[in-house]
Amino acid sequence: MSLINKSIATIMPYLPKWFAKPFAKPYVAGEDIQSVIEIVKKLNNNGFSTTIDILGEHVHSETEANNVLNQYTKLIQSISKNNLDSTISIKLTHLGLSLNEELAKKNILELAHYGNKDNIGITIDMENSIYTSITLDLFKEALAIHDGFGAVIQAYLYRSIEDLKKLDSPKLNLRICKGIYKESSDLALNDRVKINENYILLVETILKGKGYACIATHDLELINQIEKFIEKNEISPHRFEFQVLFGVPMGNKLDELKEKGYKVRIYVPFGEAWFEYSIRRLKENPKIISYIIGNIFKK
């Protein structure tokens, strides 16, 4: 079955989107705000915090970037109106960074004012390394407007430990992830063991410092190592949280983390750009295909 799953995941990008929709459903919370709000309500009721992402990046015009900004402001208003335990996550290229830095700056700072008004946290996702410096610069500007702003660093980049040290402060809310973009060996580690070692170094550094760590990984071995560090050093649960992607199987680990009193936040994407995102998730976890096919035949 694993060979069949991998084969389906490989050919999925070339099939009609209607065929892919059932396979996308576990990973994407619909295409509109109302759909994602309903899913977030259920996750909140089950004890999970969330962060909501509108899928997409690299817009092609200023009009498109401004439309994305408007979608995010409506999302912030919906989160506030429904009293949800949720932040939002955004990509700067979705707000126009790859077109014009000033456009992205205008949009992210405007979004900071909206987030501050409704007290909704906002995290700037990290993208390719060509955007790392400008992303961190805009994060610092946005943080001056809204204390609820967060950033991301990627464990596979050599520069990340120095970036973390420069950013460290009681206001710092930092998501640590491994990194998914293809980068030069001059800029990034490509050995799994070394990336994991750097990941742990980053988490330990922020927890020994002043900031708040968002530990974003599905690597159970890594999570277990970090848990041991937390317990040994008696780190307060108010200093960190664990983050995972919506729909990615974690066994009973998330419930175990909650039972220990740790916050678990689920990254919930939605939007019209669901297809490309879902293909990436299926390639990472082809076994989900057999579960979905089984459910289809049961129905």
C-alpha cells in the first residue's frame, strides 16, 4: 500500500483539482473565513489554541496584495467577534514583498494597527533566505506598534542563532521551525542530525533568555528531547508552546502535551490556494491517502 500511496502522491499535481479535494480536506480548513472559523471553534473546544493562515504567496500586483490585506483584516475581526483563541500567520510576499518592499511595509504595519486594536496576535512566517533580513526588520517595526507580533526563524540557516541573540527581549515571540525552502549549502545545513542539533540549540537559547518559544515541529524525537530540557530546567509553561500543522498525524502526543499543562497551537491554513499546499502535505505523508480512500469506500 505504501508504494501505491507514494505513486498517487506523485501524480496528484497532474490530476484535476476535483479529484484532489478529498485528499486536501484533512490539511486545509476550507476556502472561506466562515469555514475556518467553524473548524477553529472545534479545535478551541478541544483545548487547542490556533493560528490561521490564508494560503498563498508572491502576489502579482499591488491590487492583489491589498486584497490579501483586506482578507486578513476581516479575519482579525472574525476572530475577535467570535472570541476565538487564535492568532494569524502571514507571509510578506503575500502582502507584496516580492513586488515592492515599501508596499509590504505599508501593508504589514497597517495590519499591525488592526491586530493591536482587536488584540489579535500576528506572526510573520519566514520564507526564502533572500527575505530573511527584511522580514526581521519589518517584524521589529511592527512590534513597536503591536506587542502581539511574532516572528519565525529556521533551524537550517547558519545565521539563525545570531539572529535570535539580537532579537532576544521580553517582547520576543519566536516560532522555531526547521525550514523547507531550498537553500545553498553556504547558507543552510542539509544534514538532518545537524539541523536537529541546531533546532535544540535555538530552543534552549530562547528559553535561557527572555523570550517566548513557539516550538514548531512534528518530530517526536525532537519534542521528547526538548521536553526533557524543559523538565530538567523547570521552565515555566508560560515561556513556551508547541505548534503543529492542522491535519498532520501526531498519535496521542498532542493530548500528552496538553495533560502536562503545555499549550499546543495548531497552524490552520485555508483559502483558494489549497491545491499546492495540500500536494506538499501529501508528499510528506503519503499514508494519509490510504485512510482517505478507505473512508470514501465506506461511504
